[in-house]
Amino acid sequence: MEIKENESMSAIKLEVKNKNRSKLTNAPEIEIEQVYLQSTTTGLHIYISCAVQSSPEARVTWNKDGQNIVLSGSDLYSESVDGDTHNLFLLTVTNESFGDYSCKAENIFGMSRKSTHVSVQGCWSTHH
């Protein structure tokens, strides 16, 4: 750009301030639990609930025994999202359903993963 004599340039500085700066840089934090529902008519139902707190919003994915769970078109799993809570439903419960499940939440500031072990006994443990 060429500046001619008697011309001047001016610059505009725009500052964006956020009163709650911590909300802009929040890596995901996860709480996980699993729920067993026993019905006399339809049998055992299991779902895993993963509450994710993050800003900006995190992308949530699920794994079973270290393998990515593909939800699209699955007869084994479905997912529902209610606000910050992501629920993985095991649509049919067989011996193959049992194992280690993990919920992974990731945004531009970081990643968090929590796991839980689903077993036939109905008791469960949660770990990082």
C-alpha cells in the first residue's frame, strides 16, 4: 500500500473483554455413572451416563474395551443428550455387552476420559 503526501492512516483497535474469562478456557470435566434397570416384562436395561462440563462445548465419543462405538445405524447402542449429560443405552444385554466402557470429551483446550466396568453382577466401578 502506498501512502501519498498529505494522507494519513488510522488504525482501529478492538478489544473484546469477557467478565468470566474462565468459561472461555475450560477443558472438559466428566462425571460418569451406570444404571441398571430390571423389568419383569422386558428384562435388564443398562445405560451409562456421562455428565460433561466444558466451554466451549466438548465433542463426546464412546468406547468399549478400547474400541470406538459407532452409534449410527447400531442395533446394540443408542445415545441421547440432555444438556450436558450424554447417555449411552445398551439396547440388548448379552454376555458380549459386558466390559469396560469409556466416555471421552474433547475440546480445543483439552481432553478428559472416564471409564466404568459393566458386568453381569450389576455392581460397577468407575475409574479414570
